[in-house]
Amino acid sequence: MVKITFVEFDGSETEVQAKPGLSLMKNAVASNVPGVLAECGGNCACGTCRIYFDPEWAGLMPPPRDSETEMLDYWEEQGDGVRLSCQVPVVEEMEGMVLRLPESQS
């Protein structure tokens, strides 16, 4: 298991013991992380599982597919450090990662 901390917009933290191979979103939903709404169930169709990460973790993120980029554009969330958690699988090297959540998912 991999320890990942999700930080809500108000600063509340939820620590998750995430299972490698599952998406960040599936791990967050299974652990009842507030602020990861995941309304589409991980189909890259709603953008309600957005996360922000520090640049030091960028190398662990797979490149976004076009559908993810389009969804982030819809939410006006372009640039480095933002992803849909449904599109990022957990890997062992994510141990200790801290992810922030947007206000719109509060």
C-alpha cells in the first residue's frame, strides 16, 4: 500500500493507503475522501476528480490523453500540476504524495 494525502480546499486532510494499479480516484472513493466527487465513475467525462500536485511528482504522472486534456480545458484547468485522478494509476513511488483538491469540489 502507498500512503497518499488528499487536502481539501479548506485544508482538511485525508490520508489514504492506496492500492498500486488502481487509479488515484478509485483509491480516494474507496477511502471516502471528501472532495473527490467522481460523478462519472472514472470515465473521464465529468472532471469532478481534479487534483493538483507539486512539480516534484510530475515524473510519476503518465501523459494525459486527449480526452483528459479536453476535460481539463472545459474546467479551464490547463498547465502543469493538474490532472484528473481517474486517469492516474497509483505506483509505489507515489509514497508520501500530497494532492490538493479544488474549491469547486468542496
